[in-house]
Amino acid sequence: MHNTFAYDMMETVRVTNQWLGASAQAFGSYPVHGLVANPVFQMISAWGDITERTFDRMVARPDWGIDTVVGDDGRDHVVQTETVVERPFGNLTRFRVAGRPDRERRVLLVAPMSGHYATLVRSTVQSLLPDCELWVTDWHNAREIPVSEGKFDVEDYAKYLIEFLRELGPDTNVVAVCQPVPLTLVAAAWLARHEPKSQPASMTLIGGPVDPDAAATDVTDFGARVTMGQLERMVIQRVGFKYAGAGRLVYPGLLQLASFISMNLETHRTAFSDQIMRTAKGEASDHDKHNKFYDEYLAVMDMTAEFYLSTVDRIFKQREIATNSFTIDGEPVDITVIDSIATMVVEGENDDISAPGQCLAAMDLLPNLPDEKKAVHLEDGAGHYGIFAGRSWRENIRPLVLDFIDRNAGRPGNRRAANVKSAPRETARGGTGTGDATPV
């Protein structure tokens, strides 16, 4: 698999399907077909339209699409993005709200590097912007990074987070979503040990695999069944000649997308069949619910081979985070040294990616952190996406996170503060789902 032919062949299949879709859409749209009382031409045009859009989105980088935010004065304030730290594999990007006084809350949203662009957390950004000064880790597509820029693995990822946190300073509140949760713990522990003046004020860890063995999912089962050699042979390819990263070993985004879709194949098949029918009837629109979701879902990016393989090996197989044995450049990183970074863990009851218990394992690594600086929350009925970008996040989790940040910064919390209930650790682990952030 380690050749450019496999990568270019996959890209050829994608382009061919995109061309077939565009051709079918054009053919079915000829005005003369209106003289034929047969819906087949509308169906051909609709199939082509959906097919062309689908395969085109697979190589498109989505825009943030966040233009304004409403300020306390009731006016729309323009939102501008600016690069604070620029690095080959990812930037630290700030969302600056023009004409608005700076908010006291300073939040670094650590977006996952797991096949999609950072825009996957767009709705999370939108929900935090009215109340926070916000920075986001904006990871780059590996196929666009020349081989001359070198490698990027889990240790490099942790180093990037350390650099970003050092840049932002000690008043930073980190919100890590899914994949970066364990490496955020590493970065915070490294700063706590080496540069305590740069460590963040708080961490909110949302649905991440701190200990994959704490609760089995299809993701953890796959990692346990497949050897590293098999995995490397199955999914690693060299970027083809079309892109700046030609020759770089990657886990291609298109392969990742195939894996994502296969997990819920029937659901996706039904969604596309229904959309074709709506398009044929003239009921679909360019930014309807289907297109809004799939324009983001289908936009995938390549990951460097070393990052993907080291994640599987060190985080899932060797469990270096769960066993507190992770190293950076050969130096052990002791997570237990964290004793002042307030930490909140959020999990979803129906999370089938990082099941309840996987993220909560972070609390076992923080024996020196006072109980009053710990909180856990299990969201009833919420899946993986819902706990950081869906209804559960907007209505329940976001207010708790902001309150947690405020309480640990010495600021008055919001109205939910009065509802926070104390509970023993066993109750928190049991996942009672009270709807409140429960101190441990």
C-alpha cells in the first residue's frame, strides 16, 4: 500500500464519480426533457446533483462561516480570524470579535485531529464566542504538507499544545474535545512540572479516550484485534503527485471516511436516498439540514501515518496515558503532578466512540488535585457528537462548563451554580446523570 499508485487510484475513483454526477445532472436538466411526462429525468438530475456534490466535498476545506456575534449592546459585531502561532502541521487561531470589550474568560478549544477539519467544532465555537475570548487549534491537512517539514506524531502533537498554552498564558481555560483529551492531560502535566507559571487555569475534558479499556466500543475492539503491522499495511499510503505533500506517508481521509460511513451504513444510505427524492421534487435547498450536515461530514483530511499509528499504539494498545507512562523525547511525563489545574470531565451516556468511563479515567490520574477543583458530568441520552456540538451541549453542558470556569477563576457563576450537587466518587462513576456538574 505504500505507493503513490494506490493513493492516486483512490483519487481517480473520486474524480470519476464527481464527473459522472456532474454529467448526469447536466443531462437530466435539458429543457427538452420537460416535454416528456416521465419523472426519470428529474431523478437522473437529482442523483447527479447529489453525487457530484458528495464527491466534491470530500476534498474541500470548509469555511468557518462565523461572520458576526451579538454583543451586550444588541449589535452584531464582526468576527475575524487571525493566526496567533503558525506551524507546519497546525496553527493557533484566534476568533476576535471587533468592537467588543474583551471577555474575562479566555478559552482554548482543542479541536480533534481525527479525520475532519477543526470546523467540525464550528457550532461549539459559535456557542462560546458570545461569552469568551476564544482560540482554536486549527490542524492542517497532511497531504498539503511537504515531506521536508518532517514527522508529526503524538509527541509532536503534545509539544504543539504546550507551545500554544505557553503563548496564551496562565489564565487560559482549555476545552478539549474527544481525541486530544489524553494529550491535553500530557501537555498540562508537562507545564505543571516544568513551567508552572504557564499552566492553564482549568481543563474541561469532553468524551476522550484517556483509558480505552475502561469501556469497550467498536473503536477499541478494532484496535485490540488488529496488529500494528496489519494496520500499517491496510490503511497507510503515500500522498499522490497532485498535492504538495507528495510522497508523505498518511492515513488518507477518503479511507477514514469509508470507515466512518461503514459504522452506520444503512443510516447514510437512507439519508442520501431521501435527499435524492427531495431534490427531484424540488423540495431540497442548497443549505438544508442534509447538505449542512454532509458538507461538513464528508470534508475529510489526511493524517500523518506516524500520528495515526502512534495514537493507536501508544494511546489504545499500550495505554500510556491510562498507565501514566507517556514520554516526550524519552522523558517521562507524570500526570499526577497536576495539583492546581481545575479539571472537569464530560461524558455522554450513549457515546459509542468514547464510552462513559474512558474519559472519567482522567480523575484517577489526578490524586494530588483537591476535590473542590474536580467535577464530572454524565449527560443523559447524549451521543458523542451531542456532548460538544449538539442540543445537549447547547442546553445543558455549555452552561456547566462556563460556570466551572468562573468558579475556578474566582468569578461569580451563572444561575446553574446553585444547582450543583455534591456526591461521592462512586455516584459520579455510576453515571446518575443528574444534569449538573458533580464535584468529585
